Amino acid sequence: MSVLDPANTPAAPAVTAEGEAFPSAPRRLHYIDVPAPEPGQSVPIAAGVRWARIPLPLDLNHINVWLIETGDGCIVVDTGMAASIGKDAWENIEREYLSRQPLRGVFVTHIHPDHIGLAKWLQERFGVPVFTSRRTDELALSMWSGRAKAAFNESEQFFRSHGMTDEVQIRAMFRPERFARLTSGMPHVEQFVADEDVLHWGAGEWTALETDGHAEGHLCLSNPALRLLISGDQVLPTISSNISFMFGNGDPNPLGSYLSSLQRLRALAEDTLVLPAHGVPFRGLRHRIDDLTGHHLEQLDKLAALCAEPKLVMDVLPFMFRRELKDLHLFLAIGEALAHLEYLVHAGRVRRELVAGRVTYVAL
Ligand SMILES: [Zn+2]
């Protein structure tokens, strides 16, 4: 059983590369009564849509991918990471399903390696186009062109200005080579998909919804006729997706973007079946959005109160994350805390000041 199965939430990891464990209360969400497919298998989940799982070599041990029938084959949404267990699962899916319904294209929801990681490998193996947002393609190019590596000095300066002094810790947190290791290369994107573009796949019409906050250029896919939402990492049933403010961010207020994206999704039909990238498909989208929003608003109030006295981001971490943080988890936690502090700055509740070269937040 997966650590993300609702029946098993106490064993869920406290933090993952995707975010913080944060399940909704029982009965807020209605999980579908379909057993999760084994790696390399796929099961029907809605008319013309199949659910498959690709294992990940992480504490978050799987990603869900969705196979959408096109009439002459299928399109897959998201891919898994460039790891042998992921490729093995795909080879099984090829034998079990793609031999009958050939792969016609790969749609990538966002830049994170568990989503884009095998896009190039699938593209080459099946000779198919890749679709994603222009921003996701730009981010992938910057990771692959070595520009991210050149950003190390920028990152060091950023973390020092936020009160970190341990160079070893900074180096352990920011490792741009990690992205390259977890992806099979830079896919060639044939078609950029923009907000509200309608993709005609077989008899289905899928509307792309740009939903920023967790990742710039993140796309969900909505099929109103089937009452389906492929939510990527924007809405997950048992995890509060990581929302980070980092050096080099294009978005000055990612938490603001995230919360307004959630409100946009809240307008979808109440009985929409949500197909998340991690965990089990569920109904109860509005409840989940309200729970996630409430969680962030609580954290914001807590931080605003803490900032009655001037605070560095490092000072507020123990209040947001009640455990020891290191390496990637420390990196994600700093990003998440800064996203909240910067939200408060934009809301006029907190002021950002440079005191002796360090970024300090103080309540207004
Ligand atoms: Zn993600």
C-alpha cells in the first residue's frame, strides 16, 4: 500500500519534495473505490481515461499518470523520473496497453522532475510530440543550459542575506545537478499550451488552466463534460503542495498566485472527480481547496504574530515545521516560509527590511 493511501495517512512522510503532509479530515473527501494500479499496470478511471502509477525512488514513492484515449491511441499526462524503476514500469505499460493503444503524445503539467523526468525518453522511444507551457519549457532550458549551475553564487548570497552562515549547509541544499540527474534530457516541445487552450483529444475537450504557485507555468487539465480535473500538484488529497519563494523567482508572490489559482479551480462543478499527481482520485474539490486555503491562512496569522518582533526567516522555521530540517527539506522549508512572509509583505501586514545586510520581517 502506498504511504499516500488515505487509509494509511499516519505513515505519510512529514515532508516530501512535493510538500507537507496535510490530509483533510475523514469524510471531507470521497475517494474512488478503485484499487490503485500496480506499477506497470493501468486501470480505467473514467470514460476514455486510464490511471497508471510510475514508482519514484523517493519517500514519495509514486506519481500518477493519466492515459487519455484519442481514437487512434492515447496521450499521457506526466511521466515519472529518470530512474530504472520508472522505465521498467513504462515498459510494462507498453506491453500491457500501449501495444494496443499507441502513444501519440506526452503532456507535462510542470517542471518538477517527477513530472517532466521521462518526457525526453518517452519522446524518443515512441517518436511522439511533447506539450507543455512556454514557462515550463523556459525553466527546463535554464536547468539544462547550465545557467542554474552558474546561479550558485546568487543562491549563496540569497541564503546568507536570510541569515544562514553555514556554507556546507547551503551547498547541501542547493544542488542544480540534481535536476539533470533525475531527468532524461531536454524534450523538444512541439506545442506550447497556454491558459484556456482547448485540447481536442479523441471525443474529449480538455481545457488547460494555468495554475501558478507550486510551480511557474503549472497547467491543470479540466474536462467539464466528463467532470474531470487532472490537477497535477496544484491540489493533492493528503499533501499541502510546497509553495516556495526563492532566488531567481519570476513570481514575487507565489503564495498569492497559489491561493488565487485555488479559487479559480473552486468554480468547477462540485462533483468533479480530481485526478491528482500523488495519492488517490477523489471528489470534494471545494472542501479540499477550503482546507488548504485555511491551512495557509493559519500559517500567515501565526507568522504575522511572530513578526511583532523583527524576524529572520530562520527564526520562524521552528514554528512552521516542528522537526529537524536539513538538505533539500531545509531548502523547501525556507522557500515555503519566505512565500508566506512575502505574501504578508504584499498584503501590507509585514515590512521587509535590510538590517546589517540581513533580510528582516517586522509586523506593521
Ligand atoms: Zn511539483
